[in-house]
Amino acid sequence: MTFSFRALLLGGFVATLPLRAVYAPLPDPEQGKDLIVTVRAGLSHDSNVFGSATNPIDSTIWTLAPRAVYNVSLTDQTFLSAAYGLTLDQFKSRPGDKLLDSHDASVRLAHSFSPLTVLDLSNALTVSRNPESLLAGQPVNTDQSFTRNQLDGRFTSQVQPKIGVTVKARSLYYDYRNAALGRSLDRVENLYGLAGDHAFLPQTKLVAEYRYQDVSYRTQGELKDKTSHYVMAGADYALARTISVSGRFGAEWRQRAGEADTTAPYIEVSGKYDYTRRSFVAAGYTYTLEETSDTLRFNDSRLHRFFTNVQHAVSALTVASASVAFEPARLQGRRGQADITEDSWRLGAAFSYLPTKNWTVLAHVDYDRVRSDDPFRKLRRERVGLSAAFTF
């Protein structure tokens, strides 16, 4: 396996890992080893541990989080990566369980049949007892912990010198610990896609794509299930490995079980600029239909998602980072239920100090805010923390 192929696969694998407990992008330690073990310990404060609209409960939290990642080239063409992480959160003030254990496990297998044909399979399992993004509109002090599994497959091939084909599939499974939430939100989302690209210029590919999605709920599926067809076209642009821009524009035709069907435009645009080593700025915008946290009153949500991530190497030992996500949405009411509008903000900032290749000290602050026409869906949450990690 060439170095470039391995580096590409490892970078893709990192992107599939479960969300961190910090919104801002964080630098990864450069160990150059097959097996990497990290132990992180920290202290933080959460102003709203249940994401309640009223009577929020705040708490100090002690965290211990060991994690192991193993990367190996099985053959010159086959790469395997696996990871497991345990997070123990000890709350000072929390009704019910005060010690929560969360787990994430992932595995990725990629095989290069030839320099131009690659099969990439990955699976990521998350058991989250202390969710990062909380659900709007849930009753006070509701346990929002869940299990989530994501299975991805991608096959890419260059069928002609300037023409490539990509076949991809994704399956998402949600299982909520709380029985009432489970009856409302437990589901499977399957997404399948077929894309063709043409190298119009050395730096530019024109892309046409079709996607099919089905959403199947565990209970009352006859009222909540959906299927969607997407047709889109766009382009990918890359310049000297420092600038990349991607865009897709099209439409979605959605069929709803027990409710009126709908159509909507589909837009996804993103770009990244790596201006120096360990420093980049990335931004994007998406317009789409997504599931809501209140399936009793709403079919789905028409969502605009704007995001920006910045990471800057202040010096050889310090890295500053920040992220901003703004999501204005209109929740589509079920028959007899009026639509409502709401917008969500998620902001994060972090400062990392790396005194050696093994030690990382991190200070972070995160802020969530949801404004809604429904006062019971409003949310405000601040988290601030300090942690240290040692990597073996």
C-alpha cells in the first residue's frame, strides 16, 4: 500500500469517528504508530444537563476517557483500522444516575483493487449516556441517552481516463434508552446513492448523482415512515491539496406515510482552505428535509444549515480553534397542526497546548441556543471545561 493511499484512508476514518465532546475542531496527535492509546481526564461545568426549556439543572462533571486506535496494512492493497473509547462522566448534581458510561467503537476496512478502484467499508457504534446535542422540546429531566449505529459502504472506480463512478450506501440505527422517546424516535434510516463524475479540467470534476432514502420507525411507522428520491448535479474543485470546494444542487421528492407528500430543493455546498500546516478554515451550507424530535406534531423539518470551522496553529505548541453552526428551520406540522419556525446556534471554541508529542492540555467552551415559536422547545446551554490527555 502506498503512503498516499494509507494517509487518505486514515484521514477518512478519523472523519467517521463519533462526535467529540467539544464542538471546535481539535488537532490529533501525530504518533506514527499502529496502536495509539490515549487517556484523557478533565473537569467541566454544564448549565443544562437535560437540555430543558425551563428549570435547567446545572452540574460540575468529572470525566475519565481512555481510548485506543489500531491501524494496520493487512496487505499492500488492504487497510484496517479499529477504535474503542470509554467515557466515564461523574456528575456532582444530577437526578438519577450520577455516573454515566458512554462507549464508541468503530472499524474500517478499505481495499484497493487497483490504483483507480477502491472499496471502503466502515461501521461506527455509539452508546451515548451524556449526549452532546440535546433534543428540543423534551419534558424536564428526561433521559436523552441513545444508541446509534452507522454502517457505510463506498465503491469508487475510474472506468475511463476522465470518467469515474461511485456507488455508496449508509444505514443509521437509533435506539433511545427512555421508553417514551424510543416509541417516538427509534428508527432506521437507509440511504443509497449512485454518482458519475467527469474530469472536465485537471482540478475540476463535474458530478451527477441520484440518491434514495427510506426512513422506517419502530412504532407507528404507518404514520411516520418516509421515502425520498434525490436528483442532483454539481462539481468538485481541488487545487494543490490546499483548496477544495464541492457543491450539489437538485431536488428531493418525499413520500410520507399517512401524510401529504412534498418536494423540496436540495443544496449542499462546502469548502476548505488549508493555509498552513495544522491550520485551516472550512465552511458550508445545506438545505434539506430532516427528522424532528417531536414526531407526534410534526412530519419533518425544512432546514438551512450554515457552518464554519477554523483551526489555527498559533505556535509549534499551541493551537486555537472555533466552530459556528446556525440552523434556521421550519417544522412541518402534521394534518391540523400549524408549522412553527425555530433557529439553533451551536458555538464552540478551544485552545490546545501540546508541550510534547504525548501530552495535550485543552480548554474549551461550548454554547447552545434554540429559539422557537413553541416556548417548550427553547433551549440554552453552556459548557466550559479543562482537560489533559496523555497518548502512548
